Amino acid sequence: MLRIFCLVSSWCLLAFAQPDLSRFVSIVGVACGYGLLWYGLEPFRQRSLSLSTLFILCFFWTITIEGIHFSWMLSDQYVGKLIYLAWLVLISILALLFSGFSCLLITIMRKKQTALLWSLPGVWVAIEMIRFYGIFSGMSFDYLGWPMTACAYGRQFGGFLGWGGQSCVVVAVNISFYALLLKKPCARMLWLTTLVLPYAIGGVHYEYLQRIFKQDNREICVAVVQPAHPPLRPKLQRPTVIWEQLIQIVSQIEQPIDLLVFPEVVVPFGSHKQVYPYQDCLPLLASFAPLPDGKEFLSNSDWIRALTQYFNCSVIIGLERWEKKDSSLYWYNSAELMSQKGISIGYDKRILVPGGEYIPGGKFGTLVCKKIFPQYLLRYKRLPGTRSGVICAPDLPRIGVTICYEETFGHRLRSYKKQGAELLVNLTNDGWYPQSRLPRVHFLHGTLRNQEFGMPCVRACQTGVTAVVDSLGRVLKTLPYDTRQTQAPSGVLQASLPLFNYKTLYGCFGDFPMIFIALCAVSYLGGFLGYRLLAKKEIR
């Protein structure tokens, strides 16, 4: 009964230990969730199960929890039924990794090799790096330390050691709690220390930053457009339809503003393709700015230029970009900033979404997809960008631009801080998974960069979460977003965003401290196990 109680309790805690679901359950899950699981698998003074049985139990425990955590993937309206296979593969890989780690931990406990226990938090970070760096483009969602970010102090700790530090802490806390349940000496002190110290470090830093926050009086007035267009639009009756809707939204903006932001790929046809009949554009743009003479058709650049002149500010907008290379046409998911003077600077998305923007597995993956799932083949070849994401314009701070889930990779954005970026701008479209948890989950993962790098951010999303967030992770303003109960409305968000920036340890060193700790931990564990293996052979 004790085993069943611990397993069920840990499952209930950790299935809902998600910052978007419950802050309280997340914090309790950090404190004892995994410790209860391990105690349920290997309790005090009860018959031990075989390692294979432990692995199977842990695998099914983990895969059901990961299935809930990634349940947003099962919104298949736009992405199709193949997403169920992708979901199953992903949660199976994550369950295999965690089950193997749990069996290693319990084996060490059985052998009473206490000295090895404290290498395990670093070993877990090394394992979790596989998902960050090795699974397709990287899986940054739902890392083990994410529940720690349910409170501001836990998020601020990320400014010291990032995601790796948070995961390391959660493992250390729960090993200590497991040891406490096993009545090991000094376990209570270790548990309290590992639990309280990271929050205390983050809390002291957070409270200090709050005190000095108002010393920097700089602000930027932003207007962020949320069109609420579905990902797959019906065939356009005329090319100007989308711009008609966008003009109707931006007409609500109260001037002056410093920056106008639109979401990811908000209009088709790229930047310079002339597809909009001049006579159709005239009644829409006449009140905004003088239109160029001698043109039969206008491009998206002409529309954007009209907005920059009317609002007397720079515009950032998500567009398609096409480029011909080696007789092939390539598609880029791009962002473009245009200043009041008509100067245009672009950025191409560098981290592509598996399945949606490229087929994993290279030529072999494409061949398999062509044979088994031909309906999911991509129509165009898509490439990751190479242009810098840090862009600047007159009268604006340096801006670090990300597209879609790029914002969730802290190690990729560290270069933005080093290049002097003071504001993060994310363009995204989570409408591909309608009526799911994704908008909120994506938002909470993305805004962790604010406290990791000490920068504010602006998020422009088709269906949410459109928001402005300061450098302490405080949400200043949001628009309603898509949920299971409600659809996101179209609208515009206006806010004055403080530009207070600060330096962080993670901004300086990124993942390198945790990579070093992980390498040391793996080397120590590997060296010990190797030595024991050699010693056994010599005895024989």
C-alpha cells in the first residue's frame, strides 16, 4: 500500500506541476514529487523489485505524465493525424531517458554508494542536454526544472545558471527528500538547504533589482498587433483582404508610438513582390501616406513604408522570403524591420520546427515521408537563416528578434546580449494548435529569457499570448489569447515598456558552467564504475 500511495501521490503532483496549470502544485512538486516516486519504487524495509520491473514501472509512470505535459500537441486540426506519432515518439524518448536515470539512482542506493549520489544532479543535466541539443532541432519545453519557474524567485535563479541550474536543483532536492524518507543521516538538513538556497539566491537578486529598477527612466512605447487569423486561410477573394483587416486594427492606435510590431508571416507574397493593384490600395492607404507614383501594383514594402510614415516609427513584421540557390527556390521564415527613412533590415529564422519546416533525417527522412506519408511532404525547401538577429534603427535600442519557439533556447540567445541587444521581440503563431495549452506554455517558456539575460520583451502573436514583459519577468499588459473555452480576438496592444537592463551570470557564461559540472559528474561516475569493473576482473 505504501508503494502505491507514493506512486499515486507523485503522479498527481508532477502531472500538474506545470506553471501554466498551478503555481502551488509546481512548487510542491519541486520539493518532493520525484522523491516520492523513487521512494515508491524502492521504499524503506520492503522487498526490492528487479531492475527490469523498476524500469517498466518508471517508464509507464513517466510516459503518462509526459503525455499530459505535451497534450497540446494533440490538437490536430491543422497539423494532421501524424502528430500523434510524433507525440508518442517524443514522450517515449523522454520516458526512456528518465527511467534509465531513475534505475541508476536506485542501484546506487541499493549499493549504498552515497558518495556517488551527489554526482547524479550533474549526470541528469548531461542527459537533459540530449533533448536540448540532440532531439531534432532541440526540445526546450518541459525540462525537469521548469516547475521551479512558477514563482519569480525561481525564475530569477535562472539568471545565474539557466535551465541547467534549475534542473540540477530539482534533482538534488528530490534525492535529498528520498534520502530523508529512507531515514539517512543529515538528509533533512540537505533537503532544506537544497530547496531553500536557490530560491533565496534568486529572491535576494530579484528584490535588489526591484529597488534599482526605477533608476533607469528609459521607456519605449510599443503597439503590438494581434490579427487572430487562422494558420490556413481560405483562398483570398482579392490580394488586399488581409491588409484591409490589418489597417482596420492599426487605425485604433493612439499616437505617438516608437515601434509597431506584427506577428510571424502575417501577410503572404514576401517583401517586394508587386501583387496589390494600385487602385485597390488607394482608398485604404490614401489617409496614411502619399503612395508611390507610376506603379500599377504595390508590394508589402509599400504598405509597410506607408505605416512607418503615418506613425512616424519603425515597423517590425513577419514575412516570407524567397531565395534562388543552385537552380532551387528556398523559403525562409523572416522578420523585417523598416525605419521611418525606409531603411530595411531583415532576419531569417534559424531554428526550424521539425515536420512543419523541415523533414528530420535528411534524405532518408524525406524518402520515408514520401513513401509512407506523402501528404506531409513540404512543398518548398526551407533553410535556417544565417543573418544576425540583432537589428537596430534610429531612435530605438538594439533589438534581438526571434521567430516562433527560438525564444525558448537561452543558449542560442546569449549572443544577442553579447551584441548589445536591450530588447527582445518575438514574432510567433501558435494558432497551429488551436484550443490547446500551447499559447500559455510557449509564453511562459519564452519569457524566462527576460530574467536569464536581464532584458524586457515584446511578443506579437497571431492568437496569443501577445504581451509586453519587463526585465524582471513582470507581465505589464496582454491581450486575450486562444484557450479551450475562448477564441483569441483581433486587436492591438499599446504599452510603455521600461528598458531597464542588467547583467546576469547566465548572460556572461551561458550553459558553460553547467556543461562543466555535467562533464565532471559524468567523469566521476564513469571513473568510479570503471574502476569497480576493473577491480572485479582482477579479483577473478
